[in-house]
Amino acid sequence: MLTYAQTSPAESAKTHVIRSTVPADQARATLEFEVVANGDSGNKRENILSFSSMRSTASISMVSLIDPLQRVIWRKTPEELGIISRDVSSHPELGDAILLPELRDATPGRWHLSLERNLRSTGTVQILFSYRLLPRFQLSMTKLDASVAAGQPFLIELRPTDYGAPVVGLGKIELNVFDANGARVATYEAQENARSPTGIRISTESGVYISRVSLAKAGDYRLAAQQNFRGLYGPLSASAAMGLKTGLSGGAVALSDVRFETRHGPPGKTTATCINAVTFDFAVDVASAGIYVGNVALTAQGSTERRFVSASAQLPVGSGRISVKANATTLLALGAPLMQLSQVGLIRYGENGGLIAEARDVPLTTAQRYALAQICKE
């Protein structure tokens, strides 16, 4: 599935660029850089020091990383670190690319990269690298749909990480929606192992939390999520936010009527009238003519069973109707009387097809629920 929008604390962390010019006759060079503690992190040590690849116009023979206490964290050759020749690197004028590994829990203070180089090269040497200090816990937010219309459901994906590894077992992460004035208009829950309305697991990746969101009105919104974690020295939190603009709706769907087909019970057993089938009439409104499908999910209170019924119709622009029928066999398979329509979807076929409108937990009247309890059993 394509990703079209994403936000993460990792992306907002400041990138520091270090450049150095080394004389041609100098065999060693030391590059200084500062690691500043994040005062909002709850402690000064739970972090990730992340480097870009280091570029050098001269041949480097050894690289050492030295902490503020002058301790050598690692000392490796470019071959041990991983080197990409300038011939196959982007911007070959910057020289070879040497990969620098990230470091956990970097002590705040002045760090050094010590370089030893071969003196076979001539002229001054240009060295370039960049780094970022990231929090131990991070939370990213991704919108999995290219565009969003009012009333049209879309998926938001949250990925919490601990030192870059997925965090599983959180259960749910709260997702809040704010309007252009900053007022909270909706709250959703992103769930691990989330499933589609048809029961299919949306993502098989570990540590992925997905929420199905639908915003009734077109406009500008802000989505925000925050998750608390247990750090080594106390509680830590990670947050993510995203701006979102919803366009005008491509359609609407609403239950307008419920019609029952009845028959008398079998001779000799009962003379009572029972429900043999039920038809749900939906008032729909569409922005373009075409073939549309009404898909209805049926669930009964206290039952884990779910059944789907659907019907299609050729609709003109504007108002129309789709009628979806469920027979007695389908209703009995629920294991209990139908109390509401758990989900109604309006789907367009063809170009620009897909789900264009949705209604959830559509209530039925007391009279309708009573009738649905009288389903023909034979």
C-alpha cells in the first residue's frame, strides 16, 4: 500500500552538518561535534545518535568515535564500516561514502570523529557528515490514502518504536482530531492487528497500529497522537501529529426504510406470521453517475457472528436509492436478533472507484427490532 503523508518526531529532529578542510600533508584529522541533552526527554541519556554517511575526497584508512570522556567507542576501517565508492555514489565530487553506525544513549557533551588517511592523495581534503539526536521512543503517523473526502473513511497508521524497533503489545493508541479552531471534534483508537470490515487483517507487520477515521465535514483538521512509555529513569512519551484537508464528499448513504416479507408458519405447527426476509432501503447521494454497490454488515447483540449482504444499482448524479435484501437464513445465522446495522458502505465501481461513503452502527426502531426477532425458522 502506498504511503502519501507521514509525520514523525524523527523527521523534526534538527540535522547538524559538519564540514572540514584538511591540508594535503596532514595524516590525521579530528572533527568535533556537540551532543546536546534534550531537556524534554525526562533524562539525558535515552537517545539515538544517528549519522549520515561520511563523505571524503581522500582515502581514509581508519575512523574512530570518541566520547566526551575521551573514551574510544569504536575504531574501524572504512571496509569494516562499509564504504561506497564515489563512482557509484550520488554527488561523486564529494568523494567516497563511509557508513557510520548509529549509537544508543550518547552522553551529552563534545564528541570527536578521528580520521587517519593515506597521504597518497594530493591537494586539500574535503570531509562532510551530518548527525541527528533522536529520542529513544518515537511515534510516526502515516495516512494510507491519497486523498480524503468528507464522510469517506480512511486509514491512519501509527508506528511506535523503541530504539528503532517496533513496539508491540500496547493494545490501543488514542488518536485525536482537531478542527481549524483547535477544538477536538473526534477521538479514535488505533489498534494493533486491526482488521477491515470484512475481517481481513489490514497489516501483518508487528508494531503497526491502525485506525479507521471518517470526518463528516470538509475542511482543515489536525490529527494528533501521544503514547507514554516506561524509560530507564522514569516515564517518557512520544507524539506525532499531521495536518489534513478533507474535500467535498463524493457521496452519502443513510437508512430510509425497512420492509418485511412475511409468511405463515408451517401447517400443523403454528399459524403465527413470521419474517421470511427483510429489505433495507438506503437513500444515497452521489457526485457522479455510475454503478454503485450498497454493502451492509449484519451483527447481532451478544453474538460474534457476522454476515454481509449487498446489492448494486445504476445511479444518476444526485439523489437515488439502493435496496439490500437479507433472507431468513442469513438472519438466523447471526445467532441472535438483529439490533442494528453495524456498517453500511456505498462503493463505486470503475474509474475512481472505491468506498465513497459509510455509516456505522445504524440504529433500528423498536418496532423494527421486534419484527426482526420473529424470523421464520423453517
